[in-house]
Amino acid sequence: MRISTFLNVHLVSDSTGETLNAVLRAVAPLFEGVTPLEHSYYLVRSRRQLDRVLAEIESFPGVVLFTIAAHDLRDVLVDHCKRLGIPALPLLDQVLTMWEHHLKMRAGEKTGSKQALDENYFRRIDALNYTMAHDDGQMVHEFNQAEVVLVGVSRTSKTPTSIYLANRGIRTGNFPLVPKAPIPQALLELNKPLVVGLRVSPDRLIAIRRNRLLSLNADATSEYVDEDAVREEITDANRLFERQNWPVIDVTRRSIEETSAAILNLLADRNAK
């Protein structure tokens, strides 16, 4: 059995730290046997706040990732880490430098949390409101107001994928395919949104459903997890996707982010036509 290596990772941000967290989530799984010990410091905008961060870094040496716009605070953080022999990486610097060179202008020091209430912000709020109201087959008659509609059997990640897309400003509805339940004509006649079928392998779906039933202390021998019934359910779904000529994404080994990225690519291709 391999012993885990622990690594202190200090995430220092003058905003909400979402960028730092996303990078940590992407990088950490690539190092087998390494367990990151996350130390997060958000909304760091004063020297007093930074001093507390520096004391913590000194107490728990490791690596430092930071997104701080104010040059005076950045300099203090970098100098302190250099004296301690601790690597400190300004996560956005290379991106900012590339933009500055290309645009021939300097980046400002506005922090990420000072988000303008612009059109994109209201678009995301609208998309989230729409998506929550049209989850799990609710109000199918309004699906033509969506940009994307996801269709699939139970436990194919329709809801979390819909919410992820909504956070990107995409109005998303989703519809569950239930064995022997009629499919609304309104769904079959959609012509405005991109309708995407979500497909999954029978073995994977059975495993997911069994875990779900176990978590609910429910009967794990029902048709919901019967192998023949599940295979028939998936076959019927695939036939529907083919009849309707809907694009299909196999979510068997895809994360929510990967599925959403594939959908966004389909949407971009469709809008470009």
C-alpha cells in the first residue's frame, strides 16, 4: 500500500478564489498518492489581512498559488515566500501579460469580486431561474423557450448538467424518459432549442442506480436495477434519439464539466450554421 504524501497548498485571492480552486481540482488528481492540504484565504485586500496569511504560510510550508491584483500586496507576498524558500505562483500573470502585449495596454487592479451587473450577469440569473423551473420534465410546453433540452433515462446527470449550463448563461430544460410513460408531443415537436440525448452504458447505469437505492435504504431488486429491464430502457431511449435525429452524448465516463463542454460545442456549431 502506497503511503500518501501530504502537500500544503495555500490559495490566496483578493476575490472569491474560484479560479484557484478550479486549478487545484484540475491539478491534484494528476499526482497519484499526493493529498493536498488546502489553506484558503479569500478577499485578501489589506496588509493586515495579508500578514495573517503570511504567518499561516510560514507555519505550514508548502506551495502558494495566488490571484492578487494590487501590486504592493503581491510584492510583499512574493518577497516573503522567497525568503522562506516557498514557491509562489501568480496564477494569472502569463495570461495578463499576453493580453497586455496583444492589446498594447496595461491591465487594471480591479478585483474579481467587483462584478458589474452587466448583461451577462442577468443572463445567468435568468438561465438559472428558467432551468430550475423546467427541471425533470416540468412545464414541457415552455421548452421552446430553452436554448438546450436534455433527454435521458433516470440517473444520466440531466439535472446537474442543466444547472452547470445555466451557470454559463444557457437556458436549459430536461426531460426524464420513464419506461412505459408517454412522451409529450410538445417534446417531440421542439424546433428552437438544441435537444441532446444523454446515453449511458447499462453496466454503469445499474451501478449508479444500485448505489442510489442503497443510499435511500430502498429495495435493490426492483426493475429499476434489473439488467434486462435497464438494457431495454436504454435501447428504447437510443431508438427515440435516432428517430428524432437528436445528437447524442455518451456520459458513461464523462464528468459533468466534460458533458457540458460537449454540449456547448454542439450549440456553438448549431449557432454558426
